[in-house]
Amino acid sequence: MQTDTRPIPITVTDEVADAVQSGHPVVALESTIVTHGMPWPENLQTAQAVEAAVRDSGAVPATVAVIEGELCAGLSSDVLERLAKADDVMKLSRADLAMAVARGANGSTTVAATMIAAALAGIHVFATGGIGGVHRGAEASFDISADLQELSRTDVTVVCAGAKAILDLPKTLEVLETLGVPVLAYGQDALPAFWSRDSGLAAPLRVDDVDEIVAFRAARQRLAIDGGVLVARPVDSEHEIPRTEMQAHIEQALTDASRAGVRGKRVTPWLLGRIVELTDGRSLATNRELILGNARLAGEIAGGYSRLGGVG
């Protein structure tokens, strides 16, 4: 039997295709928050609110997922709801994205997989909550997210609230530096820590407005520097949970995960769920607010890229 080696196309909605073709700003959105990040119905409500925030900023949202083997950028409301209710969805990164396509399966995309899809669709800006990174104890487990390598190789600007605070943030920042990934803190000198505005770490670079980000990416293109850009936007102060408080909850959740024998891809969603319990739901509310803020900023950045003559 002859193997079909043709590239598998990405399926985009008419709205996304028209926007990309015309140079209108578009923002890619990941789907793990829908399937693995929040419980029903908060997951669907948040996904809908994030898409609305992108639209309010003047951009077109393109939520990415694999639906019955098709890599899609842009989901209908019916498909998004089915995805939010499903319990047999693969969590996809670079290593297994093609397997979901080959098997005709359903899959939600992590940061790495969403970046791949965005680049295939001609979308240059992506909004998420927090990126993956170096897990605590990685010196023994070697557990490091593929998100970091993807940022070094794929030309997509990722807007987030920093790496997830359950990770080893100093090591994550060090790996990003080693890989040559620019980390831009938005409006402050400190690197944000997801639920908290200040991780206690200084950010390598600071930007104070969208024009600076646009000029920075344009300079990288002129210099032919490959890879993506990470924009770390701190959650608004009225929604943050202070770092000292969060650290206690994180340490407790990590202890509980170890006792429960949680490993591999289960770790992050398990910890996030446990932290929701430990914070009486506050972390979930903060998570929602930081994603909405990131989506709005991503839309503004995509608009800036479009005005400069590049596809947003």
C-alpha cells in the first residue's frame, strides 16, 4: 500500500480564511482550556467570552482543535459546545498532533500544537492563559513542556500571563533564554506568574504599549531571526491572588498530586483542579479574567501587525 505523504491541510472557517486573505487581524486560541482546563459549563462560557473579547478588540477569533481528524482553526458554536461536553478528547502537543489526525480523533491543542496550527493558517498572534515550562523536579524527571521549543522555532506571538505558576519558573525562564525566545513583560519589570502579577523574577525585556511590540517583531523580521515572541501580560490587580498566598496553595497541591501518584499529561489539569478547590474557586475566576485580558491585548497586537502590512 502506498503511503499518502501529502501535507494535511488545516480547515479554516470562511470568516477566518477571509480575514487572513484580506490582512484583517486574527487571533488563534487554544482549546485545552475547553477540555482539560475548566469544568463544565465554565469551560464553554469562558471560551465564548474569550472569543467575544477578541472580537471586541477588532480581531477575528480562531479557536484551534482537531475535530474527527481535521485540524481546524475556527469552530462553530455547535462544535465548540460539543468539544466542551466531551470526555474522550486527546490533549495534543507537537508529538501527538499528527496521531489525532491519522486516527480521525478529537483533540484539544496545547500551546505548542496551537502555534503549529496558527502558522499553517497564516495567523501570527495567539492568546492563551499560561504557557507550559519546566516542571518542578525536572532535574530528575526531565519533564519540560514542548511549548518552550515551539516558541523557539515557530513565528507566532504568544500572549499569556507567564508560565503556569505550578512550574519551576526560574528554570523555565532560563530555558527560554537558552533557546533565544524573547520574553516581553507588558507594562512592568517583573515577570508575571499566572494568578499573580509578580513572580519575584525580573523579566528580560519590558514593553509598555502595542507599538513597541509591533516594532520589535518588525525588527526581528528584518534581521531574519526565527521563532516566536512571548508577551507576558500580568493579570489586572483587582483579580490577582498574591504570590505568597498562591505559593502555599501550590505546595499543598503538589504534595497531594505526589501522594495520588499523578504523572505525565495528567499533572497540569489535576493540579489546576486541586488549586480551584484549595482557593474556593478564586483561582478559576482569576484564570478566566487573565485569559480575557490576554485575548484583548492579542487582538490589539494583531491589529498593529496588520496596520504594519503583515497579516495579523
